Amino acid sequence: MEALIATEEQLRKYVMMNADLIQRIEDGFSALSAGKVTMPPIMRLDMPEKHAEVDVKTAYIPGLEGFAVKISPGFFNNHTLGLPSTSGLMVLLSAETGFVKAVLLDNGYLTDVRTGVAGAIATKHLARDSIRTVGVIGTGAQAHYQVRALRLVRSFERLLVYGRSQDHLTQYVHDMSEELGIEVTAEESIEAVIRQSDIVITTTPSHEPLIEAAWLHPGLHITAMGSDAGDFLSSRKDGPSGKMPTENHCCRT
């Protein structure tokens, strides 16, 4: 049986963030919460001398025609080669025969989209309906995807961002200003972002608390990205450069 092979370019063309995608991922979360999903523990291969890991994930929902297996490498020294830290692919199999139906060479794109949508779903159900200002800590891929997905469930007029790299910060402000058509401002401190925002999204691989309890204010919603990784990378002092640590230290109380 011949399987479809889809490249990252093709997937970017046909798989985009929209209301239908949010509903489908929301349905998946609902099924998981209701105990209707078979989901084994993550299989993980650690490569400490390479500062790398490879995760294999899968799940099955009875009644669906297929299920997927995701292979997600994280090689956290890749930035020294001018390469992204994460990549990977997904394999779609028939739930009736087990035959491969498609190989999705997404290079991490589908994961980025799904992660962004998951943040939006949390906001949809937990944040106030009326907001004006959104704050983002970090300037990487998820700082983009989280905000794009958020626009599907909440309207806002202003975006504040804090990042450690001035070059990345400047680029982020430029890109998101053009994409969203709203005011995007770089702030000099995390505290400034927190105190002015109605919703805050943390998208950094920090091993230390980023937010002080004294900065919080009534009505603030925080989407704190986490991780499902084990503890060998999170215990390293240098830490992964492109992936969240196991313990997402968002706030200090």
C-alpha cells in the first residue's frame, strides 16, 4: 500500500491555525479528560554527550480511522551550527490495519502549531473575556505561535514583549507589528510586562523563577509553557537552548 509523503512546505500550506483546528484539539483534550484515550508513557532516548534527546509519542482514540506516532529529536547544540534545535516527523497509521497511511515530514511545524493552539485553549476557558494588553516573555518560535493562536480566541490592542537578545527582540517587534497590525512594544524588564498585561505567556527555557508574586494583579491570566521531558537536561546548568525544561519555573511565590 502506497503511503502519502508530505513535506514541511506542503504542511505549512495546508495546515494553518484556525477555529476548526482549535475545536479539533479541544476535542482531543476533552476525550483525554474523559478517559477515552489510550496514551502510553513517552519513550525517550537521552544522548547526554550530544546535549540531545529524542522523544517518541503516540495515542489512540477509539472510533477514529487512524493514529499517529511522533518522533521528536532535540539537539540543543544546533544553534552553534546555525540550525534549529528541534525537528522531527509524524507517521499516520490506519487504526484498522496498522498500515502506514502518511509520513508527515513536518520538521516540528505541526508540534509548534499544536502547542500554540493548546495555549489558546487554556486562555479560552480560563482568562477574562475582555482584555487589552498581552505580554510575552521570550522571542522564539512559541512567542510567535502562542500569540497567533491567542488572536483566534481573544481580541487585544497591545502586545508587550521581553527578551534577552536585543537583536531577536527587535526582530520580534518588527515581525509581530506587521503581522498583527497592533502596537507591539519591547519592555526592559519582565516586571514591566507582568504589571501592564491582562494575559502573560512565558515561552523561555528558564530553570529559575521568572515572575515574582508581588508583580501579579487581580484578573491576570498566565499561560506558562511546560515540558514533558525527563530530568537529565533540566538538571544541566547550561540547560537546553531550544526546549522547555522539565520543571517550568514560571513564578516565585
